Amino acid sequence: MSQKLSLQELHNLAMNIVGKDMESLGFEFLGVNSKIGKDPQFVGLKNKDLHFVIVRAIAYPQDASSYDPVFMQTIKQHATTFEAKAYYAGVGLGHGADFAKPVLKDEDYTQVYKGLQEIL
């Protein structure tokens, strides 16, 4: 029987999804931090503007696109210090056959990712 992915493995999967999206949008990566709890996960440059991106792997039934507004304001203030924009990227992850079940190693998974959400 397959094992559930660890929290770090889920986080890495979410980061890969967001990183590929950022590449497709033309971001240049200046920094990447895949360790859980170290924010931001991505520091990127696009059109000469600096961007900080917070990535979270979210399990069902939580809404992947909702975030802690108090924490995100802290990130926004940090970004402002560097004249950067701040973004949240939540990735909902679930088992391929049943989104409500956990992601298992070596099995298909389902994702819900609505792109980068700018923190205003």
C-alpha cells in the first residue's frame, strides 16, 4: 500500500506547480526557499519589478485560495521594505481518484491552483 506524502513533500509539490506557473509567466528567479516556515518561498523578478511569493499546500476541505490576512499583511510590509509586490499561491492537493483523500506516493493527484493572488 502506498504511503501518504509528508508535509515537506506536499510543500515541494506545491512549489513545483507554482514555480512552473511563474516560469510560464516570465519570472526570473532570484531566490527559492523550499523549507516549510521560511517565507517567502520565491523571490522573483518580472519586468524589472521584485516579487515575493508565499506558497502553501492545502488539503481538502480547506479553500486553497484563502489565506491568513494578518500574516499576509506582515509579508506585504516586508515586501514594501524592498519595493516588492507580495503574492499568495495556494495549491489544493488531493488524491487523483478522490480529492478528499490524501496524496499518496507514486499515485495520481488532483490539484486546485488559481494562480498568484496579489496581496493588496
